[in-house]
Amino acid sequence: MAEMILRTSLTSPFGRKPRLAAAVLGLSERIEVVPADFFDEADSLRTQNPLGKIPTLLLADGTALYDSRVILEYFDHLAGGGRLIPAGPAARFAALKLQAIGDGILDASVLRRLETLFREAPQRSERWLAYQAGKMGRALDLLDAAPPSESDILVGEIAVACGLGFIDFRLGDDWRAGRPRLAGWFERFAGRCPGFDATAPR
Ligand SMILES: N[C@@H](CCC(=O)N[C@@H](CS)C(=O)NCC(=O)O)C(=O)O
């Protein structure tokens, strides 16, 4: 039995963050992914995490860790520290801020996805969808103006890559148009990041 259990779905972009991080740090063998369905009232996820959200990481002693940011920090600790979250303040806060941008793109993407999934056209709020799309557009512009690292794979790069991957998978926005620098960064990241293909949403 694996040492840790990761409750997630294979489509969850937030769940992809720890799956990618584990691949980057060489921890994948120590983690078993056990699918979770947050809509299923009978799924033990709600007893493991009162928020009923994925990803949730279960440790051998029964401790549950969430959310994705906490899990990534825990993996970094297991790997000796400073591998995903640098210790020095300048690099540390830059990495955490980039993670916040990537997570923010994901938050807005998930809200857009749920709005279209749950509300038929008459109830659907185009204003809400545009509001969320505005956040994504501004964040993507910022990333195009200053793309993430070409060599590091820290929490920020992981979060941004999961965000871009999810847009492609679920929203189908043409985010690459007018953002060649970010598009190029993502393509190169996909080629150099361990576990990128294996963790692709499906
Ligand atoms: N801030 C959380 C967000 C996690 C999240 O929103 N996960 C989604 C799936 S991608 C979820 O569990 N949604 C179900 C719900 O919110 O009830 C994290 O970083 O882990």
C-alpha cells in the first residue's frame, strides 16, 4: 500500500498540481491516487475534508491535508525543502505570487465551467462569465509580458501550467492568440516537465 493517498479526479486542474509536483520531486511512487467525486454525498471525501474539495491528501497516520497549496508545501518538505518553494524571501514570494496567479486563473476557469455546466442558457449569467473571463485575460496578459522561468519548476510554474492546461481541456479559449511568449513558454514547459503528459486531464 502506498504511503499517501491523493483524493482527486483525473480531470481536476487543482488535483493536477500535486500530481505534477510529485513527478517533479520523484515522489509519485509513494502516492496512490484514489478517485474522488465531490458531487457524491456518499464519497468519503466529505469526511476527509469538510469542504468536500479535491485535492485532499491522506497521510499514513490518518491526517488529511488540503488544499493544493498546502499539499505542494508538504511535498516540498518531504523532498528536503526549497525544491518547489525557495527559502530566500525574494524568490519565495515571487514563487508564491506566481502560484496565486495560476490558482486565480484556475478559480475563474472552474467558476466559468460550473456556470455553463449547471445553468441552462436562460439562467446563465453572461455578466458573471465575462467578469471571470476578465480576470483570466488580465492574468494571462501579465504572464505573456513576463513569462515564468524557462529552467525552474516551482509552485508558480506548476500552477500556471495546470491553469493553461485546463483552459485547453475544458474552456477551449484561444488564449494563445496575441500571447506568443506565454504560448511558447507553455510548449517548452510541456516538453521539459516530468509527468506533464502522464498528468494531463482526461
Ligand atoms: N483552493 C483549492 C481549490 C480546489 C478546488 O476548487 N477544487 C475543485 C475541483 S477542480 C473542487 O473540489 N470543487 C468542488 C467544490 O468546490 O465543491 C485548492 O487549491 O486545492
